[in-house]
Amino acid sequence: MIGNCTLSKYFNKTFLWKLSFIFSTVFIAIYVNLHYNIARSPDFEYYSSYLLYFFGESEITTREQGLIYFFLVSFFTKILLFDFGLHGYELVINNGVLFTNCFLYLIGLFGLYKLLKLKKYKAQEIFFAFTVMNFFPQTINMLLTMKPEIIVFSF
């Protein structure tokens, strides 16, 4: 007890679920980054022409899909550009795609949070659902692949 207040006032259930959501999101991002190389995924060869276009190495994309997702990936890749030595290209691309996907995922969760609050759900229920959702295989798959489908979730 601190003065007239108990610790339960400081650490309510909503705070604990927010904290668990933050830790689970960071854990998933770090785990995915350490154990999966996005630059060696099956779709990377197909979509890498978009990145070459935005890096100025190609004049056309030769593909039929929209460009906003790949622009964001190239933008974050350029921002996160570090010198990783011999295997630098794959690591830079991997970090750029993962950061872009996490950014879009969090934007989507923010919109979902606003919708659920509008529907009168409690914050602790929402953050509990988000924490569980972080560990769904489809969520992890969405964070791992370099595909523009994640932008649909964020919109």
C-alpha cells in the first residue's frame, strides 16, 4: 500500500494487457527477424523487380500490381540502410520488409482498436484479443511475406 492507494490502482488489468500486447508484438518481430530470411522467400524473386524500380536500378516494374506497398518497403529500406558487410543486401531487405509489415500491422490494429472501442468493448478485452492475435499463424505469415496484402489489413 502506498499512502491511501493500493498497487492495484497503478497496475490495473488494462495496463497489464497493454504491456503484454507490447511485449508480444516486440517478441514476434524479433523472433521473425532472427529465424526467417524474407529475401529468400518464394515470392521475393517475383516482387523484387518493384524494389529494383524504386532503387533506381530498373526503369519499369514489368508487373501488374499497385506500387504503394513496394514504395513503402523501399522507403523504409532506405531509412534503415546500415552496412552489414558481405551479406548486407539480404539483411537490409529483410529488415525493410519486416519493419514495413510491422508498421502496417500496427496501423491496422489501431483502426481495429478504434472500431472495437466504438462498439463499446473494454480496453482490456481489446488488448487481450490483440495479444492472442499476435501469435496466430496468419498474423505471423502476414508479417513474414513481402506481399501487398498486408496493406489491405492496414486500410
